[in-house]
Amino acid sequence: MTSEKHSGRENAQVAETRPGVGLALGGGFARGFAHLGVLRALEQHNIPVTHIAGSSVGSILGAAYASGAPLERIVECCRGLRFRDIARWRVSRLGLASNQRLAGLIERVFESRQFEDLRIPVAVVATDLTSGDPVVFTQGNLVDAIRASCAFPGLFEPVEIGTRCLADGGLVAPVPTQAARSIGAPIVIGVSVGMQDGYRGAPTNVFQVVSRAVSAAQKHQIELWEKHADLVLRPDVQSLAWDDFARADEAIEAGAAAARRALPRIQKLLGLAVPDAAAQAAKLEAEDKAYLWLAETLR
């Protein structure tokens, strides 16, 4: 994996002195809101996040959290987020829309706009369309790196940074576990929300054709990224379509439920005392029932 020169060294050194986990947050458009639920559950159970790597929507949410923006502020922003807030339609030879409006979102929500100012070391992954290789950003301007990581092919125009023409990081790193390792995460938890478009039957538009083609290719990459993870979380978001932004609360709760169920394994990875197994199982069962009730209500 190619990489920009490592930076944020001081933050990384501080992070390595604290026991915690590194997160690798994958792409999935609106399904990616599940990442916020994972972060919320880790906060509630006092599990520190020491490193974050993100592809596509995972890069936005991961960097926002790492910037020091309060989690609830990020959640509130996502609840009101719509496709028009990040995209502007302008059909060109290279895409149907521009994601330049992401810059405004970052300006409103983030506490920092440079990698070097982040409170948690972050890696943002994009794809070099010339070489087909991953490009891992760890320094410089966050806006350009995140826009590149989120430039889903066919939908968004590629983003040019220097001499590179860059697109969605999920093409080469559906869940960027290797990037999380590369910035020093000793324990890596991958969060996969899937790239399926959430619609049944044959594709009905160009975006569905492209997204399903990408999803099919990513199925053959699972072993490649899973081997760099100590644990993989798969929130139950399969019923959500890529553009179900109005169902943010469902995605968030699905992420929180997945993290809660994995809590004993996370605690074990960190060498922490694991609560009584029977009591923990009963608690998780009650929480799952509450989540299913909430999901039905929100539908």
C-alpha cells in the first residue's frame, strides 16, 4: 500500500501510551451512520479509540470524531443530512455530480481541518485511478483527502490532488484495516456496513449497476482486509438503501448494538476484566430486543 509521508507524529505517540482500539471504518453511504453507533457504544463503555482509518463515508465520520467534534454534534448533523448537502449535480464526462459541498460540511462540523491538528491519528484512503493503487493520506488538508476518498466512480467526479486522479477508497480498501495498522494501531476493529445498494431485483439505473459491480468485486477482497483485523463488526443495516439518510437513527442504533454484542471480546483484546458472562448475555439480549422494537417503530 502506497502512503503519503506519515505525520501527526506527536498525536500518534500520545495515542500509543493509552490502551485502546484502532477503528477501520468502511464505506456504504447512509449505512455508514452505523459507525457513529459504534463510537457511541465505545464511549459509553470507556473504550478509548486511539487510531482511525476511513474509506469513503468512514473517512468523513472518523475524521470528524478525531477532530474533537462532540459525538452528539456529529449525530445531529447526520440526522438532518441529505444527498444535496454533499453533492451538486453537474453532468460531465467524468461523473454525474461534484462532491465539493463536502467542504462546507467539514467547515461546519469539524474542529480541525488539517491532519496534524487532529486529536486522534487518522488515515484516509483513496484510490489512484492511474495505477489502481491505494493512496493513504495522513498529513495536510483534510478536505481534499476526504473528497477523494468519497468520490464514488460514475456518481462523483474524481478528485485531482497533485498529479493524481483519485476516487473512492472503498474500491481498494472496503474496510481500511491495513491503513489502521500502518499508523500504529496495535488492536484493529473493522466496521463493515456493506456496499450493496439496498434495493431488490434487477438494477434500474446507472448508479445501481455501478454500485453492484463494485460490491461484487469487494466480495473477493474480504480475506485481504479481514486478516489485518483483530475483530470485525457487521452492523445489521442490510435493509437500508444507500440513500436512506432519513433513517440515520436506525443505522446508528445498529452500529451501537453490534459494538455492545462484541464488548466482551473487545475487553478481552484489551486485557480488561470481562463481566460475568451470563449477566452480560442477559443484558445484551434485553438491549437487542429494545433495538428491534426501536427499528420497527422508526420504520
